[in-house]
Amino acid sequence: MTQKPCYGTMFPETLGGGADNGTVTGKVFGYDTVPRGLAGPKRTPNVDTKEWEECLKCEAFDSCYKLSSAKFTLLTAIDGPIQT
């Protein structure tokens, strides 16, 4: 079965090593970063609810979400959790 180009991309491709200033996004989930000097950047999570609703309608939602979650878990293991 051919998957859509967005398959498995609900979460961002980078976590702890993400941008120091700006927005890091996946198709649905992401975070904004704002520098705070020596304290390190502040990261605020965000959700694109329009994209989420689109994902919920997709026939591949379950497997896509599982793949996205697995990639997120692997990135967390490699980069460590997002520090706020």
C-alpha cells in the first residue's frame, strides 16, 4: 500500500537538539522556542488542530500514529526529553 507523504510525520524530527529560537513542527505537533539566556530556551508545545482533524479522517491514522509515536520515542531516547 502506498502511503501519503505525511505518513509518520505527526511529531517534529528533532527534540532536545531542536532550534534555539523559532518553531519546530511536525504535521500536527510541535513546539516554539524562545531564548532565555543562561537558563536555556523556553519550549512551548503546540498542536495544529486542523491537521489533527484531517489525520483523524485518514484511513491510515492508526498505523501512522503508531509510527509517529515510535519515531518520537526513539528521538527521545537519542536526544533526551525536551528540557523546558
